[in-house]
Amino acid sequence: MLPGGPFSRLVDPAGDGGQGRPMDVPLDALVTRMLSISPFDYRVAADDSEREVAYRLRASAVLERGWCTAADLPGGMERDEYDDRAVQVLGWDGNVAMSTGRVVLPPGLPTEEASGIVVEPRGEVVDVGRMCVARSHQSLEHAAFIGLMCRLYLVMREHGFGVACGMMSAPARVLVGHLGLRLEILGPERTYWNEPRAPVRFSLMSRTS
């Protein structure tokens, strides 16, 4: 494994060695390869029943951490107003859903509302969040999280976006950095989804030299 994680440096796509210049290149090929060798299957929730699976996974996560009570979660689901226009991703271990995350499409993003900022370029940024791994798979949490981020990355690319933002905890920021993505902290940490998280922006292009 290369220093900084499996995505930290890429082969020069032009074949000219880069001539010493940094390049911005997409991570599509490497992300696709990592997903192909993952022991888990990551896919977009196909219908309302699968989206409910995502909401129930999120509910289990917040209940286990003591962030709320069952009375706070109508129908045993954790969801908000952004879910109606979000793409939900689920990670599956066979027939068992073990992780989830979402991509919220613009305009109006959770990170912007939580931080009181506008993430530039306005209207050209998606929001990544609500990522969690089921207790049953937390011994493999990093592997499960990396695979989930890979699939979320492809969702962003499939929708034509090159910049994303999110409210991320320090451990999540480290794991995102392992993907080779350039991460910019946009403000101080604050409590969001019951944890200290900072607003961040990251490009879906990786700079190599």
C-alpha cells in the first residue's frame, strides 16, 4: 500500500510522467477497482423499502450511541427534510444491510444550514453525510466506511458533480483523506448529529505530481 492510503497517488494518465507538474485527475478507476475487491456490495437504494432500510440503520446508530430515544424516532426511522431529495447508498454483506450514507443534491445543503455558510461554487456542490456502520460490522468499520465512501463518490460523479461538502468528525476526515481527496476545513467544529464535526469541502479530483 502506498503512503497515505490506497488512493494517495495515481499513475500519470497522459503517459508523459507529468513533466514535474501537478495534475488533477479523477479517481474513478481506482474507486471502481476498490469496490470490485470489497467483500461487501454497495448500491443505491432502489425503492422506498430500501430507503427505509437506510433510515432504520441510522436510527439504530443513534440509539446505540444514546443520542436520542426511541420516542424521538417515529416509526423507528431517523430521517429529515433532506432525505426526500437525497440519494441513499446501502452497504450489504450478503442479505444483511450493514452501512449507509447519503448524497444530498443542491440547492440548499445540510452543511450550509448547520454552519451558516454558502459552500462555493454555489449550486455546484453536493452534501455527503449520515454515514454509519452497523454494530455487527464495527470490527471492520474502516473497511466498511472506505467502501461506502467509494460508492458515494461514484454517485456524485454519476450526477455530474466535482465538489462535495459535509459535516465530518475528525476520524471521518482522516478516512476521507486516505481516498486521496483534498479536504478543506471551512469552519470550526460544532455539535452536529450529536458529535463534534467541522464543515468541510473536498474536490473529487486528486492532485498528483
